[in-house]
Amino acid sequence: MEALVALSLNKVYDHLQIALGEEYELIKKAPNELEKLKRLKLVIFNVQKDVVIDHDSNQYTLTDWLDEMNDAAYDVEDTIDIFETEKMRTLHRRSNNIKMTTRFIYRVIDFFSSANPLFFRHKMGSSVQKRLGRLTDIVNERGYHLTHSGSSGVVGNLGTNMHDTFSYIGGDVVLGREEDLEIIIKRLLKVQTTMEVVVLVGMGGVGKTALAKLVYNDSQVNALFGERKVWVCVPGGIVDLPKILKLVIEQIDPNSSSKLEGLQALTKKLIELFEENMYLLVLDNVWTNASLSMYSWSEMKSLFRNCKIMVTTREEKVTSVISSESYMHRVKCLPEDVCWSLFMKMAFGDKKCQASQSIVRSALEKIGKRIVEKCKGLPLAVRVLGSMMGRNQDHSYWMEIEKSNIFESIEGENEIFGILKFSYNNLPSKSRFCFAYCSIFPKASVMNKMDLIQQWTDSGFIVPNHSNQTKEMEHIGKEIFEDLLSRCFFQDVEEDYLGNIKSFKMHDLIHDLAQSIAKYHCGILNNENQVGFLSNKTKIRFLSIDMGKEASSEIPIKLDDIPTLRTLQSFSPQIINEVFLVDCFTRLKFLRVLNCSGASIDDVPSSIDSLKLLRYVDFSKTYIKKLPETVCRLQNLQTIKLNFCMFLIGLPKNMRKLSKLRHLEINDCDRVDTMPVRMDQLSLLQTLSNFTVNNDGANLNELRQLKLGGSLIVEYLGRTRNVAKILDLSDGIFTSKENLISLDLSWERRIRRSGRFVEMNEKIDEHVLSILQPHANLKQLRITSFDGIRFPTWMSDSSQLLVSITLDNCNQCLNLPAFGQLRYLRILNVMGLKRVENIDETFYGVSETDGFPSLEELQLINMPAFREWSDVPSRTIFPKLSSLKLQLQHLEVMPQIPTLRQLSISECKSLFLLRLVAKLPSLSTLDIGDISNLTCLTDDYFKSLTALKKLSIWCCENLESFSETALKCTSSLQHLEITYCSMFKSLPQNMACLQSLKNLEIEYCSSLVNVSDGLKCLNSLSLRSIKIVGCFGIKYWSDHAIQKISSVEESRIEICSKDNVELLSRWLQNSKEILQSLRINGGHGTGQHTIYRVPGKRVVSICCFEKLEVFPKELMNMSVLERLEIVDCPNFSCLPSGRLNVKYLGIENCHLLKAHCEGQGYLISNVNRTQLDI
């Protein structure tokens, strides 16, 4: 808090001096007030210097004083911002090109209104004078008698200069956990007959989450679960079942999660997704509280019964709640030698010490070892201190840290907090506000980097650097972000394919630190902390609302009680409606940031213009059709976000009046088909996600003067054809945009012409694309529906820094550019170029160097005329290409690419491409699909594939079999998948050579009649999953095959026995207890049923048996059966009278049973849930 006050006061002075200037001198007694202001600034510097490290016994008194001081500083800044806004309004009227008569009328109106500039200046001057007086009185209360330890202490000697560039070691640096990792993985991988739960217990900062991540990303775990893994960071540690279900579904099926509300809908969707597949579920940061009880855990485990679960917690009580089903693993502190290795990595990185620096380095290491010893094995403390101290390798600085009192109170759970607070005190002043603001986001939430920087900027935490006018505020924000990241305040960074950071998280303890700094000025209103907020509501300046999805539509606080609120963002969509917005616009006059993303609103009230200080507004993912024109009166507005507004049809026509607008985002708003005129007047605009060319194409020139960065999609470029003869389009529209990273140029959504217009269209498209040459810094380029015959030469200019290129549906193009000379190109996608017939040596460029020196991924898809892909024997081409996808019908010639690791071939009419496969010794993944001429897979295709791990074959309608020796060289194969091959008849005879096979999937191969011979050869030790579904032609199942299938950890079998009840009995007799899922179809009826599914490992489904009359006796003795379904068995007449060991029983369309149940009822012991639809 103290650092925030100091920075607030400093901002007040600078802001006031800049904002008022000569205008302030018009106020009476202005010279005297300015002198007072200058003296106050000296006091501010003393406060900033001293209070940062004040930890004396008068801390509570000092805290109250700081709170008052901060409130007063905020009030002064609010007053100044109002003054600035009114001054802008006046200047805007004066500068408008309006008639003299109209201008005179405005002046008369102003004179007799409260907006009279003279009256307003006098009123604001008095207000500023009053608020400055209050601020001065508060300062005087302390009599300036503050300690001066900061002048000579550690803080005074901190190296707080920001680095323009930095190299950070991310949160994945984990050392010393090899033994823990081995123990936990063994628990998760071993075959279990009951649900496995592993609980990692340890104090905060000891590395529980880091260890869980090691397990989650381990190669053995990946081999077993594949993509069937879900990580949930439990919000606030509260086991809120609907919220957890929502988070799980979002990861598995993001498109459906937003449409699901209520526990029943969530449960039904979860069961549908899990089906019989086994998942790994991680619940990170669970606490014991009223929400976690034996009952709530029982409810949860019934839904996640088909999972192996890993839980991290600070409390051993969690293990007692989860009970005997769990294995508790205590995560201990790290040994001192491991901590020292971690400290070395954080402080010195991988840099080797120069001989001239060896003495200094040695002295620092001695100090560092003593500091590490004091960290007592806590990796988070080591990481934070190491990263902080590595930024200033001055011997005296390290000595002062060692001698400081931050280690004196290291005791138990709170031992790390003093270290974190110490690291915070070492932050540059401009980073402290930004760090504290992060407490406005819920714990464990994924935070978007660019969005956070925009909120920092629009909240006023980042002010322009007046000594360096070329440095944008966003650039300063990125420096602050990188500084906080390098000091380990942020973690779990996610990057895009270009290496740019997209999102991140904060450790819980770091979040706690931010909350302790911000106190009640900045935070979250949720179900847990309502009392604290309501008792301090007058101090709230930055507020998030997170009341849960099931909360009421009202917040437990009146907006009248928080009139000075500056930031309001809601994570509870039901809170925001039109009534709430009207109330908000009326009462929160000082609001700067408003985030209503996801709210169920279809209209924004026109009274939004009451928020004169508003700088940031987000109405993304709402149902609004348009913004009101009154938005254009918000002269301070800097950021507008309308992403994913599916009903949005346009933007306000007077957008050009938003002179301070810096960011306009309208991603995926497909109904917006025109842009407001004169967008070029938005001279400060840096982000424009989408730009739609208007009906005459004239506004394309408006992009020329805008200094855009980030990503830009330009749509409806086909409209430029309408005025091509009169439109004066020239070069330079994008060449000066050095900050633009991604550019998408689309000619889609246009009325296509034909006949005599085709030739003209080609020339116009070629001309337009030629003048849209971007700056060489561009990294990603996409061109869609371009109708030119040839691409411009700039696309293959070797000076370009392009990393990714996509050409999509450029139907008239005849040749591909010389992309091979682009040195940094890593990804190339070519799709729908229907007239390209071949690739020759020009594709690789004229340079003598390697062709495509950096290319890693290449796709050539839907090119029906393409036949020849020439090699260049005299040159090295594709030295790094690892992934190739080909969907080409007539390709007959192509170069050899021995570096390939992943290859996908589909829709080829010849077998030429398959013959090339044998020459790819590094291939690990092979995908073959929709090759109609393929009848048999022989060893000619696989003889060199010794590294092959995954083989997928799909929709090869004439494929009948593998040859006897086809797979003899593929001993490393781990995953074999054959699906929708209607003529496929039998598994390979030599499957015994597949000693590494872990997963076998065969689906909807209707001609398959025998799997027993192939299955009996498989290695039981490696095999973990078998899935045979929809192969109803299988006539014979040997007992050995049944036992083999039943013994693997994950199995899903659907067979058709042609009403053979004896086969049904054999399956049930030979199925071991580990059987996961067995579905037997008797062959009559469709077998389609709608029983509400409960996930479980041991599932038996019996359907369409006309001859089944009594309950199978084998099922009575299966001790581990969790779910039983009996469907479409018309002669099945009675339920068992004895004990049935099953937790869920579902019966559907068994009509004789209806009379039995209606007449006598039924009673089945030990069945948790029964569903009858009879």
C-alpha cells in the first residue's frame, strides 16, 4: 500500500502540472497554489523514499494514514481528469469546421449553462484547491516525522532500472523431484480395480503444482492418456461442483461449454464426453471448507469415476475427506544442494563466468549459498530471490539482502511471505501499481497479456514518457510485464507459434501478496469476502465481481456506495443487464474501465456518454447489434472490444471523433460488412483487428496513415473492383507498419463476376495485392480467395521475415511464388489452388543456399490439377521439414524428404505416394485416408519405418488386409487405428512383432470377421487399450481373445452375436474384473438407445437379444461392475431377487418387464441409481 500511495502522489503532481498549465494560473491565487504544489512534491518524494520499508510498531497507525493519503490523491486525480475532459470538449468545438452562426449559438448556450468555460475553470480551481488542501492536511498530520532508513538501506541501493530486453527462465524449471515423480507415475499407471486418487500435500511455495505439471506432461502419462487429460485449477480452492464441471467441459469441448447452464445440463454433457474413455483429471489447489465434504466428494467421484485423479492441497484434511480411496504423497522441501542449483539458474542463467569476473562471481556465490540456506528448501522463495538478485550483481547489494530482516520471521506457512514482500519492495515504482492491480483477477485465472497491459494503460498506471515521445504507453506496459515475469511474479506462460506470450497465471501466494498490497482499493467481490468488502466499500476503486454462475442477478452492494469506482469488470454474466448498466452509467462518474464481456445484453443504453472518463470498454461475447452513437462523445475512450458479437451489424458512424482511441477489436463479428468513414482520423489507433472495405473500395486508403500493430484482417477486397478505373490506390498502405505482426487479406464475401469481367478481375486483384505489400517485419500472412493469375514478387522477397504463409482458395493462380528463399518461413499452407499443375525449381528460389532452410510444416490440399513436384538434385531442400500433409488426387512425382516425422496422405488415386513412405526412416506418425485403390498393405510400404509409433488408416474402402510380413519392421509401433474401411476382413497375422503396441482401435469395419488370431499374438505387458466398435461382421471370438481384451486397462467392445446367448455367456464368464466396457448386440433392432450414461470403468451393455429371458447369472457375481444396461430385449421379463453388485442399472425397451415392475414393483439391493424406460 505504501508504495502505491507514493506513486499516486507523484502522479498527482505531474498530472496536475501538465493538465492545468497556464489554465491553472487563471484561477485566483494560482502562483501561491503552485508553490504549495511544488513543496508538496518534495514531501511526496520523502514519503516515497521512507514509507516503503516502514515496519515499526506504529504500522497500524501508519496504514490508516496511508489509506487516507491514497484516497485524497485519487480524489485530486479525478478532479484533474474532469478538468482535462472539459477542456478537450471546448477545444473540440472550437476546432470543428462549423458555421459562424452555429459557433455563436454554442457560445451563448455555454455562457448560460453550467458548462460556461469561465465558470467551469473557477469551479474546478476551487475543487482542486480544496482537494489539495485536504491532501496537505493529511501529510501534515504526520509532521513529516518519518524514519529515514530508506536513504541508506537496501531499498536505496536497489537496481531498479528496467531492461528493454530480457531472458527469463520460465516456471517449468523444476529440480530435485525425480523420486517423487517416479512414485506418483507408478501409482497412476498401474492397473487398478478402483478409482485412483493421488493427493499431493505440502505448504505453500513448496512446489506441489510444479510437481503435478511434471507428472501431467510426462511421456509415460502422455502415452497412456494421450489428449484425455484435464487440468482444473480449483477457483479459490472451493470445490464448487457446477464450476468444476464447467471448467472440465471447456477443456474437452470449448464450443459447447458456453451453452450449458445448470448442474443437470453440465452433468449430462460431461457423461457424454467421458463415455467409457479413461481420463486423467488434476484438481489443483483444493482447500477444506464447507464446500468440500464427504457428500460433495461422493457426488464428484460418481461423475469422475472413469478418471484417475490427482489433487494438490496445503491441507492434510483434504485427504481425510477423500478417505481411503486416496494415496497421500507429502511434497517435502528441496535439499539444499538442489536449491542451490535452482538459485544458480535463476540468478546467473546459463552464462559462463569470464575469467576476469571469477573473483567477483565466487564472492557472490558464497553469499548466495548462505541466502539459499535461509530459504529452508522452499523453491518459490529460491526462485523469487534468485531472479531478483540476478538483476543486480553488486556485492554490497547481495550483502545487504543477506543481512536484512526478511529471514528472521521464517516460520511455518508464512515463511515465504516476507521474501515475496521484500521482492515486491525491490520493484521499480511504475511496476508496483501494475502488480497490485492484478489482484482484481480471480485466483488461478488465465490472464491475457495484451488485455492486462491495455487495462494498466487505461487505468492510468502507465503515463507517457515525456522525455521519450517515441515510446508508446503499450511499449512501457510490455516492459513492465516482462520485468514482473523475469522476477517470477508471473508463471505458466503460454506462447503462440511465433513465440509471443499470450497468457499467464499468478501463483496463489503471489496473488495473496498483490491483495495485501492493494487492500480494499482493488479486489474481487465474491461469495467468500462479501463482509470485508461491504465494511470497506467507500475505499473501493477497482472492483471485479465473481459471484458464480448460479448467483442472483444482483450484487450485494449499492453503486451509490462506491461512487468513486474506477474499474468494474464482471465474471458473472447474469449480473449485467440493461437496468444495471443504466444505474452504472448514472452513478459511477469516475469509471475508467468497464468489462461486461459475456453479459446477456442485446442493447447498450445511450446514457453511456455519462461516463466522461471512460477509457476501456469490453462488450465482447454479448448479443448487441450496435453501439449507440453516444459512445462517440467519450473523448477519453482508448479501448473498445466487441469480439465474438455474432449479432453486431456495424459500428457508430462518428467513430472518427474518438481522437484518443488506441485499440478497436471486432474479431469474429461476421455481420459487420462496412466501416465508418474517415477511420484515418484515428491517428493514435494501434490495434484494428478487422477492416471491411466499403462498397466502392475507396476507404482502403484510410489505412495508410494508421500506425497499426498486432493482427489485421482486411475483408471484402473484391469491392475494390467496382471503382478500379477511378480509384487512386498507390503503394505504401502497409509498408510503413513495422509493428504489424499478422495480416489476413481476404477477397471473400463478394458477388463473383463471370464472362468478360474475369480478365479484368484478375488484373485488378493483382494490382491491389501488389500495392498491399507489408513491412518486412510481418510474421504471418494469409491470402484468401484472391483471383489473380500470379502473386506479386514481394511475397518471395528474401528480406521478408515471414514465419507462416497460408494461401487459401486462390483459384486462378497458376504458379506458386519462390517461397524457398524466405529464410525464416516455418509454416506453409497451400489450399484450394485448383489451377496449379506443378512445382518446379523456381519454387525453391534462385539463391545458391538451401531451399526452405527453416520450413517445418507444409500442407498441400485440394489441388486437383497438381501432378508434378520437382526435385532439385543440386541443392539441399527442406532440411528441417518434419510434418507434411498431402491431399492431392493426381500427384505422380515428388522429392524425397528424409527428415519427415509426420506424414498424412489422403484422396490419392495412385499408390505413388505410398511407395515413397518406405524411404522415410525418421517417420513416427503415418496417416493414410481415402485411397480407393489401396487393397492390401504390404511390407514394401513399411520396411524402413523402424521409428514408426502411430499408424492411422481411415476410409480406404477397398482395403482388405495387411500382408503377412507387413508389420515386421514396425516393432516400435504404439498406436494402430483402422476405421471406416468397409472391406477390411482381418487383422495382420504377424502382430506378435508389435511388442510396443499400447493402443489398438478398430471401428466400423463391417467386413471384419476375425480378430482372434491377431489379438492372441499381442504383448499383454505393453497393451493398455483396445477399442473394437461397430464391427458387427465378427463371427468368432476365442476364449483367449476374450481374456486378452478383458485384461487390458482400457477396453471398449461392441459386438454382434446374432442372438447367440451362449456367446454372451462366454464373454461374461471370461471377462476379468478389470474389463472396462463391453457392449454386446444380439443383432435384432438398431441397438440405439438413450439411457442416461454414468461414466465408469466396468460397464456392460446388452442390447437386442430376443432370446434373453432371465437375468444373466454371470452378472450376479461380478464384484466390480459399476454400470449395467439392458436394452431392446423384448422377452426379458424379471429382475433378480438377490443382491446385485452394480452401482447403476439402466433398462430400456424391455416390454415384458414393464408388467412385472408395475404389478410387483422391484427392490434391488446395493444399486445407487436405477433408470427404467420400459
